[in-house]
Amino acid sequence: MYAAAAAVLLVAAAVLAGRRIEETSHTLFVDWPPLLASWGPHAGPGTPAAVLVTVAVVAHGPSLAARLPWRALLALAWGASTAWIFSLALIDGWHRGVAVRLTTRYEYLQVIDRFHDIPAALRGFTGHILLDSPDHWPAHVAGHPPAATLTFVLLDRIGLRGGGWAGTWCVVLGATACVAVLVTVRALACEALARRAAPFLVLAPAAVWMGTSADAWFAAVAAWAVALLALAVTGRSPGWAGASGLLFGLTCYLSYGLTLVAAIAAAVLVLGRAGIRERPVLLLPLAAGLAVVPVAFTLAGFDWWEGYRLLVTRYHQGAGGIRPYGYWVWANLACTVLVTGLATAAGLRRTAVALLAHGGARSGRARGTSRRGPGRTHGATTRLAVLVSAAVLALLVADLSGMSKAETERIWLPFAVWLLPACALLPRPRAWLVAQALLALALNHLLRTGW
């Protein structure tokens, strides 16, 4: 409870300080700091659906997660997560909540017609990143490598045109991030902890921003890259290793900042080091898969490093160059509280305790004072704590970089989904699930979010 209370105080401080800064200097460029949102109480067709999903998950989620066959649990988690994201989005109605989200002047669908010749668009991509360049890209297109935009170009090419299909793609595929995290936790920690985490991954407040945002799609790709790596090192499978490398390469060409997923991947390699020692050849298909997407884009004429260098300049040409680092470096963390919920804050405290206990146990064994090694459950808790801590590290590096000032409720979704498994360490899961759901419902009914 102390961690949750501290999280509430952090959010309150970010709201009050943000309102003061925005009223006096107007440098935050958000209407309801620390979120990019505006005050606007409302309800919509998604309201009753969201309430029904909440009641169902709170009432039956923990028990179903405990007793369903594993594959059935994964399918149910994906379906429930999709329903939760869609129901929250539809509180704003189909048009505003889904169909036009990815069609605004900042978004990817604005430039579909400029990719009629894809090779030429890739060769000239970096020439339109800066604000003073001819026909500069919209903010989100300029802010990401071209694989992000190509996702929606290719959807258009196969006939899935418009914001409705684009939004549905992001929701349905984004919801699979929940499944990827469960697969990873089971492979690296234990199935019991994965089952305890499942309802929290479904009922995450992050769903407010996953419906509908391209970052939900990015989060899913990154999550599956990690999940396949976990399966590779624990199952000694070269095939999974190659597929993981392929997705890691794609992840880096969907968002520059997602190179930080390497911290989570490193944790997977550390936790699965026994499998790598037994079969070091796993690193070869991993590296080969990792090279595929970068080589393809480089041969097509896109220079990732040049794109990133120009993005940094573009970022400081706009609001990013004005927003005060001294506020956002801690207010971003308040955004993370709102995305992951108070249950996650409480779970992160238990994560820290688990790591400290493990460190103390190792120290005791080194001195010869430990009576007995940690049991299987304790070891699984420690491994889960290592995985979650790697996500915390990635998030903190992104925060300190100064390239994530505001809008992190959306931008950090690929990291936020890896904090949620910490909730598996909490007692009284139903009470915490209620807190998670109420936060998401309050945010989506009281605020009009956007990006």
C-alpha cells in the first residue's frame, strides 16, 4: 500500500505542478498535464461493454487463469484483452475512438499516397524529416523509421484501407502483447506466476492508449521478439532464435526508441544462459535473423543512423525543444503510473524486495551462513523480478535521454507491458484488479485522450 500511496502522490504532484507551469509559461504543450489529454466527461457505446468486461475479469479472471489449460488461457487472454481495448476505445464512439485516430494530420495514413513508389519513398525518406525540408513528413512519420508507415501502406495495398482497418489492426495485433508476455514469464519464471499475471495483463489501464495507437502494434512486435527469444533459449530451438532475431530487427525499424528493448533481451539471455551454454549455436540464427530487416532497408536506400540523427534535430525543432526537461523527467514516471496502475506500483515494490532478498541470499551463501538454497517458487520470483527490472531499466534510460518529453503514455507502451507481470506478486488479486479497472474507466470517461 505504501508504494501505491507514493504513486498517487507522484501523479498528484505532476498534475499540480504541470497545471502551474502550463498556466504561467505554456511550455508543456499538453492540456491536462502530465497526459496529452483534455478534460471532457463523457460516455459512449463502449461504456456498458467496458463495465461488463471489468465485472467478468474481476469475478472470474483469477480462477479461470488458475485452472484453464495453458493454450486455452492464452486464447482467452487475447480475446479478453481485445475486448477490453475495444470497449474502452468505443467509449468515444467508433468514429472518434477508432476510425479517425490514425488519420489526423500527425499520423501515418496522411502519407499513404506518397508511397505509390515504395523504393523511391524509402530512398528519399530522410530528405523529408526536418521541418524546413520540402514536403516534410507529419510528426509521427518523421519520428519513426519507415517500417512504421509501411505497415499502413501495405494494409492499404491489400485492400484494408482507411482508419477503421488501421485502428482494428493495431487493437487486435496489439492485444497479442498480453499473450507474448505470458509466454515469456512461463518460459523464464514459472507457469504459476504467468497465470497470476494474466488477469492484470488483460485489465491493464494501458488499454486506454492501445486503442487505437500504432504504438500498440509496435509493443506487440517487440513483445513477441522477446517471447520467441525466451522460447529459443529455454527450448534450445534455432528456429525460434531466428524468428526472434527477425522481429527484433523489425522492432528497430518501427521505432528508434525500441532499440532499448535490448535491455529486456539481455535479461532473457542472462536468465536463459544455461540453454545457450548447452547450445551456443543458437546465437547464429539469432544474429542472422536480426540482420534481415536492417540489410533489406539499407539496400533499399534508407540509412537508419542518418534518420535518427535528423529525428533528433526535428525533435528539437518542435515542441520537444521547448518542453522543460526538469518537469518531464519525473512527470513521465507519473504517466507510467497511470498507464500501468497502482497495482503495478505495489508489484514493483515487491519486485525490488525479491531482488534484494536474492542478493542477500547469495551473500549469505558466499559467507557460508545460508541454511538452505532458495526454493523453486523463490527462484521463479527472482527470475520474474529480473525480467521486470530490465524493463524498468529500459524505461529509465528512455526517460533520462530527454527524447521522451510527454506523450509517454503512448510512446512507452512497449516497455509498460513488461511492468505488469509484477502484479503476479500481489496478494488479494481481485481488489487490485478492481483498482486497475476503475483507473482505466475513470481516465477514459473523464478525459479525451489523443496524440
